Amino acid sequence: MKRFLPGLIALLGATAVSAQHAHAPHEHGVAALRVAIDGELLQIEFASPLDNLVGFEHAPRTDKQRKALADAEKLLNRFERLFVVSKAAACTVTGVELEHPFDEHAAHEHADHGHDHKHGDKDGQDGDHAELSVTYTLRCTAPAALDTLQVKVFDAFPRTGRIRAERVSPRGQSAATLSAKQRTLAL
């Protein structure tokens, strides 16, 4: 939630509720979700270890792994496949920003800065804790109708067992742990 709601995200990150999760270690099966509402803007940031999404965390080495990563990226770019907001809120997705260490943009930035970010492990993997994040920006013409966020990530990425969710909105701040059995975040 980098561009539109930095003040709300900073506030969310500073809360005691958020402090419980802010420094949580990288855990396979666990992802993070941050939701911020400010006026007509709704931003949702989803971050996950790549293992939850594609089954590996290194640069893709085979055609099968490249396809798995490309398929995950396509799915993550489709907000409606992963999340549902109230139709009464009349929300339209205005932006999707996806980042992971193996995308062309990230590789280009590393090359431009002359940094060597290869972190080999005992199995020779390029990185042992790679994560992917995606930020969705929506404009809602009836934001008062934003009451819940239904999370369908568990269906799309079954390796995801829990999502640590945080929310900041005009109604206040809260945190929750979501699962396949409890997939609704109150907004």
C-alpha cells in the first residue's frame, strides 16, 4: 500500500495489534493481508512466501516452474478471483502492483544498482525466503457499504493455511487470523 495511503499504512504499522505481526518470521503456509480504507480509496496488500503460491522460493529453473510462476502472476492480477467486496460499495479496481524478486523489473533494478543479491543455500537455491506481494487499489463510489472482505486466496492457493490480516478504516483498526474456515475480514 505504498502509493495512495501511506499515512494510513504507517498508522497501521505503528499499532500494538500490528506489532504482533510486523516482525513475524517468514513462515510457509502463512501470508499477510493489510487493508486500508480512506474516503473512496480501498487498498489491499497481500504478501506471501512464494512457496505458498508456487511450491518453491528460488528463481524458476524449469519450464514447469516458469509456468507455475506465470500462472500465479496471472491469477494474482485478477482481484475478483481472490477477493470479494460488497457490490453495493460500487468498487472498481484502478491498479494492481505485483512484486517478487524474480520479475523482470526487480532483476533490472538490481542490475542497475550493481548489487549482487544471490543468496545460495546448502541446496544451491538462489534464495531461500523469497516472497511475493501484490497491492490492489480500488475506488469505491459508496465506501460506507464496505463492510466485509471475502478472501478466496485459500481456494486459489491451497498451500496457504493462514492469513494474518490487519485493517484500518474510518471504523477503526483491527487484526484477525483468516483460514479456509474463517475467510471473512470485517472492514
